[in-house]
Amino acid sequence: MQNSLQTLKAFYKTPETPESFFLSLEGIEGSGKSTQVKFIEKVLINKGYRVLCLREPGGTEFGERLREAILRSSTPLHPLAECHLFLASRAQLLKEKILPYLSQPKSVVILDRYIDSTLAYQGQARKLGFETVLDLHHHNPLNLLPHRTYFLDIPLEVSWERQKQRGQEKDYFEAEKAEFYNDLIHGYQMTAKLFPERILTLDARGTVENVSQFIQQDIERIIK
Ligand code: T5A
């Protein structure tokens, strides 16, 4: 299994425009991804970069419609149906927004969730398996990987506490039980092991400022 995963990894590439970067943030619900996207955007704009922030699923008109269809679904979807909907949104986002933007120098795309969400949610928690998910991603343009991914790691209790404080109605995934979330956290830990050169795991239980500080230090190293 480990061998075939390594073979699949060989199909992936990162964008190559000079001084342009593709970043993604990952983690379970309430881990602070959207909060940190705004912070990274400010840091990079101050350093003279063009910055485009996007979310998944969504980011295009078509993708936003898929987002509604998934997150408001009142019937359980087959894991393969779920997976293909996320991939459809991703392929469209790459074509319409990410690839054109990254073809310009000094440009950064910051994405709130990407391939590692599919590995953790559909691959691990929905039990499709990492090989199936990676296999579906090895065709152009889905084989594009970020230069850096920040995995904001929080325990389930912190996620539930932050969701409670926010007080919004639960969506399709937020209504899942503890077992699903524990699988999910395990799935993220597995992705971090599979892509150690790309994924940086951060303890995101601390304050917003603490987490931002770690990310900023890493960004300074990447863009030099
Ligand atoms: N999905 C997605 C899949 O199953 N497969 C896929 O391939 C993809 C792409 C998308 C759903 O789709 C699933 C995963 C998701 O279930 P979403 O709404 O985009 O849903 O994602 P969520 O993770 O649900 O978004 P959240 O808003 O809940 O989480 P964030 O963005 O991680 O958290 P954030 O920044 O909004 O913060 C949440 C709250 O915590 C506070 C914030 O102020 C906010 O109130 N907070 C902190 N509090 C204390 N300390 C900190 N360090 C804090 N950081 C943030």
C-alpha cells in the first residue's frame, strides 16, 4: 500500500511561476482556517504580492452551487458521489481562478481547504481510502499541489466548543458524530505523514495571535 501511494505521489506537481506561491489551510471545523487566511493575506499584501483568497468547495459560481448542494443535503450521499462533487468544484476552480492567477509573477493563491480535505473526509472518514482519492487526482489540473499547507490541529472538544460559541445551524458534516471526527483527525495526521515536505502541522489550540506568529515565521522562510 505504501509503495502504491508513493507511485501515485509521483504524478503531482507544484506551480512554477517565479515568485508565485500556492498555499492552503486545512483542519477540522472551527480550527481557525478562515481566520488565518485573512491574516496571511495581510502579511503578503504588505510584502508587495497580489493575493487571491478562495474557499473549497466554492470559489466559482458553479462551485458555490455545488457547495450549497452538498452542505444543505438532507439525504446521506454515497461517499463516491460526495467525492466527485468536491472534485468537480476543484477542477473548475483550478481552471477559472487558480491557474490563471498563478501564471503571473509575485502572485499568491491562499485556499481554505483543498486536496487534504478530500483525503481526510472522503478518503479516511468516509472510508474510500487514500489510494482512491489520490488516483482520482492524478489527472490535469487536479494534480497541482500547494507549495505549503498549514494543518491547524485541534482536538474535537475545541472544535465543538468553538462551533457552540458561534451558534450557527449545523451543516451536513457538522452534524456528524465523534467517531467520524476522530477518523478525520487521524486522516489529517496520515496526510501530514504522506506529504511531510509540504504539510506543516500547527498546534491550533492557542490564541489566534500565537498561531499567526508560527505561520508568519514559516512564510518569511518560504518567500525569503
Ligand atoms: N469538505 C470539503 C469535504 O468533505 N471534502 C472536501 O474535499 C472539501 C474541500 C466545508 C465542508 O466541506 C467538507 C469539510 C467541511 O465540513 P466550510 O464551512 O468551508 O465547510 O469549512 P469549516 O471547517 O466548517 O469552516 P469553519 O468556519 O467552521 O472553520 P474554520 O474556517 O477553520 O474556523 P474559523 O476561522 O471560521 O473560526 C471558527 C471560530 O473559532 C474562532 C473564530 O473567531 C470563529 O469564531 N477562532 C478561535 N478561537 C480561539 N482561538 C483561536 N486560535 C481561534 N481561531 C479561530
